[in-house]
Amino acid sequence: MSTQEQSAGATTGEVHSPDVVVVGAGTAGCYAAATVAREGYDAVVLERKTEDEAGHIACGDALKGASDFPDSIPKSQLEPAITNTEVDHGRFEIPQEDTVLEIPVPGELAVVDRFEYGKRVIEGAENAGATLEYNTVVQNVIQAADGQVTGVEAMRAGEPHTYEADVVIDAAGSLSVLQDQVDFGESTFDTNVDYTHFCSAYREIVTVDEPVEWSDALVFKPTERAAGYLWYFPRTETEINAGLGFQMTEEPMQLVDDLKRDLENRAEFAGAEVDDKLGAALPTRRPYDSAVHPGYMAVGDAAGHVNPTTGGGIAGAAYAGKYAAEAAIEGLETGDLSEDTFWSYNERVMDHFGARYAALDVYNILSTAVDVDDLMGLLASMPGDKLAEALYAGSTDFGTKLKLEALLKSRGHWGTIWNLYQTKRCADDLLAHYEAYPDHPGALEHWQRRRDELMDQVYETTGAEPKY
């Protein structure tokens, strides 16, 4: 049965007619709703959680670039949720090499209380004039005969509600169920999405008696196998976000047990108390090629707007929400809700962070194909500032000095060095191609063909199985 037929036969219940309906009250959804509402349009945010639980999201709690967030929700609204502004570098613990690698992180960095932050962005959207409706689960997406999305159907507290809107913004998170219900056959919206493009993660908020010595760092540690990692992010000197995740291309890990085992082996966590537990999935893939469809846009995790090497997604989600909202406003003002109108949203995402994230995905692909011990040994010998450039700028300059340093210190890893150098060249080529992202939907297919040729070079160079 088609989406249109399902909608036609459903019980509509109470009918609402906002200008824009946003599904999901996370960062991207709240910034989108706030941006729309500040321009005087009616924005409604549908949140499946109760009002008490809304904003409670599994996250690493690290926040980069808070001073440069969109002003649709003022930074002053978020400041009470920022708990640690002393963090300024990453600390990579490499037990295979019995070493610790310190990597500087450029720009403003902080750790937040994610639940408090979630409440604050919701409050910010409400202050801007958006309406929040809690305990509301979207069940169907409504489409017109020509394929344009015209609203959603939901259940709130056991009662059916229909939201007829000019624009639907999908901020429903990783593997959004809304995308299973929309017929994208006549649009460019990216449907090349698979569960293997995501990471499964689990985190606990742990309180210790004595301050940890690394309270100014974000701590990362590889697991015993590839594509798995642990993190320890200090909210304060004694309150730590401790988590573990694995790429869904791998055999499942026992997340809770594996994290518990590592905590038990760390002296600083002796006698620690666990205050909160939560799991989630997050994208570790390139951003969607296109996140627009007539009457519909996807933002944040629902469009792959996450740095695939670090999992950082808060800042990108905020800007994605703003850019999508501004495209929606243009559509509302002109009456044209087509892909062409919304296309500027795709362009702005790619220009701001999407191209960089797509290039970084190349290194994520490499990590699935190399021996973890060999990779950790190589990383232990590389200059931290160059790794910082790779993680946060999208590529790195493997110049003569770096190659000489790596060769001198990594005699047993020369094959991996050459592989990494060749992979870097592939990432540079891909980044350049993304920087030439098309300016209209009609050019996307041609752009994708060349991108896929570049990706074939990535797979050949790294030896990884095709990801997309």
C-alpha cells in the first residue's frame, strides 16, 4: 500500500496546519524551528519523548565551536549547560604501544551536560516562538499525488493528530523512520543508506571521588579489534562521560560489559558511581548527497551530518537546522516548495562542513581494512599537530618533514605509511570534488558519477570493501 493510500485511509483525529512541522527536538530540529519562528512563521516541533525526558540523548558531550553557533538560539541560552571549558586537546591512549599521544584541538572546545543542553535548546526554540508537542510519535508521512510531502500523521497520548504543513523537516535522528515512508522516486534525495554506515554506542555518566589527571583532555582509546573505540570525556574533574562504540560493519560488541571491564581496570574509577546510562546509533558516513525533496528536508543525524572520525555532530546539526529553515522560509515566501528552492540548503551544508566530512570518511573506510595494531603503532609515531589537521581540517599535509619523521620512527610500519599517504591523496581528490558540488539538482547525477569513480580509487587504495 502506498504512503498516499495509507494516509487517505487513516483516522486523522485533530488536524493542525502549521507552516512548518519539525520532527524531533534535538539540536537540528530546535535550531530549524527557532529560525522559522523568528521570521514570524508557525513552527511546530513533534517530540516522541515526554516533556520530562525530552533532550535526554546519548552523546559524548563534547562541543566544538560553541562561540560560532547560529544566533537563532543565543549562546547565552546554552552557557549554563557548558560544564568544562578547560579541555583543549585529545589524549589517545595506545596500549599496544604502551604510549599516550597528545593531539591539540584547534578552536573553542568544551564539554557539556547533554541533558541540560537538550533542555536549553528546546527552551530556546520555544522562546523564539516555536510550539513543542511532546509524547507525539509520527506514524505516517503524507504525500500528494505529485510526490510532494504535505504533512505527517501522529499519535499523541493515544490520540491521532494530523499536521498539514507546507514543509516537513526531518530531524528524527539516525536511520530516521520517516525516510522509510516517503516515496523519493521523483527526487534526488539520497536513499543510498544502510545500517552499516552507522555506529552503535553506549555511554554512562560516572562520578569519581578524586579529580582525574586528564580533566583538560578528551580521552580516546582503541578496543582490542578494529572499528571499536572507547572514550572518556570529563564534564568536570570528577564527572566523566564514559562510552564505547563499534562500527556496524563489525561483529557486535558487548557494549555494557566491555565498558565495565575497562572501567574496572582503570585506577581512577575505583569506587565510581554510575549516574546515567544510555545507548544510541550515530552516523559514521559521508553526508547525504542530497537531503531535499519537494516539501521535505532532512537535517542533523537524519542526513549524516556528523564528523565520521570523531562522532562530533552538535555544531553541524545546529547549522544544518538553520540552513534548512532558511530554505523553507524562501519556499514559504515564494510558494515554491520544490527541490530547486531547497537546493541552497544542500549547497550550504557541503560548503560549510559536508565536503570536509566526506573527505574524512575516507580515513574511516581505511580503518576497516588495516590491522589495528599496525595502525596504532603508526599513529604513536606521528606528530600530534599533523593528526589534528587530519581530524579537524579534512586532510593533512604529508610533506617531506612528516614523511621523514614517520620513516625514522616507524621502521616496522612503512607499508602502512605508504598506504596512508596514498589514501591521503584520494581524500584530497575527493575533497576537491565535493568543493565543486553542483548548484542545481539536474547536475547531481553527473557529479555523483565522478564521485563514485573517486570512491573506486579509495577502495582500491585501501583494500576496503565498498561502503556505498
